[in-house]
Amino acid sequence: MQAFTKSTGLVCPVDRVNVDTDAIIPKQFLKRIERTGFGQFLFFEWRWDESGNVIESFPMNQPRYQGASVLISRANFGCGSSREHAPWAILDYGFNVVIAPSFADIFYNNCFKNGILPIKLSEEQVEDLFQRTAKHDGYKLTVDLENKTIADEHGLSIAFDLDEHRRQFLLQGLDDIGLTLQHEDKIAAYEAARA
């Protein structure tokens, strides 16, 4: 997993509450066994109509949000079923930060295990980000995980809170397997002693 320390990226808004994992990656696309290739199906039913035509009003289909790496949304993001494909799709599309007032627990945990930084801010702070994104074409945020801050080029500076254990996972680019492999010499010694 790639380490996350600091990232500056274009912001894309998804102004909806209770965004569930079936909206993030619909069930018909869960047949793949690898973690890649899901980004093209992210928010599929919101991006295309039943005839396969692009829904131009959806932000991800608008030119001003192309190449975004920061996703902002409303409360209870990632609710619904516990499919890990949801963070896979978000990351594969190019987002490495998701900001919302709250997240479903399983989705929140899965983000850290896949190299995505989910940031919880207050409803008021998220609303301010939506307003700034609408006001400034090409609106970008700089997310500094080492200092736990979010900033823009227009004077915004926000501190965010994050569990230190999860913060270290991302800073070091570790998932559960990577954490275990840090103790590979001890594991090998243990196994050799019991051969």
C-alpha cells in the first residue's frame, strides 16, 4: 500500500446523504476478483441513465471535476452492505481522500485498509467545503496527514482528528498484512523453534 503523508487535489462534490455502498459500486459489478478495474463503475447509476447516456448534471461527469482526488459528501457515507469493493472503486477512480460528517463503520475501516483517508468534519465545515467548491472552479484542498490539517488557497485551514493508530497505518503505507510482515523475523524464529 502506498504511504499517505500529504496530498493536494481537486475536489468533487457528491451532495447526497446516506450514500450507500450499492450506489458507490452496484452489485452487478462485483464479479471481479482483483481490486482494480472498479473505478469505471463508481456511482454507475448516478453517472449514466438506463439507456447508457451520460447524466451531465452529476458532478463526476462535469469537466470541472475531472481528475479529482478529494471527494466530499454528506452524513452516513458508505452505509449499506459491507462490500470492500466500495473503497476499491473509490481508490481505483482516483480519490484518495473522502470528507463527510460521518461514515458507516465498516466502510470507514475499509478505507484505512485500502489507503484512503476518510476525514470526519462537522456538518458546518462540510457545508463550507461545498460552498467553496461551487464558488471556485478548479477548487483544490491540501490534506496534510502528518499535521492533521486541511487547507485551500483561499485562507481555509481546518484541523481534523484521527485515531493515531490509523494515522500511522496510512503514514507508513501499511495494511494488516504489512503490519504483520514488520514482525517477519520474529514469526520465522517462532516457527523455526516449533518445527
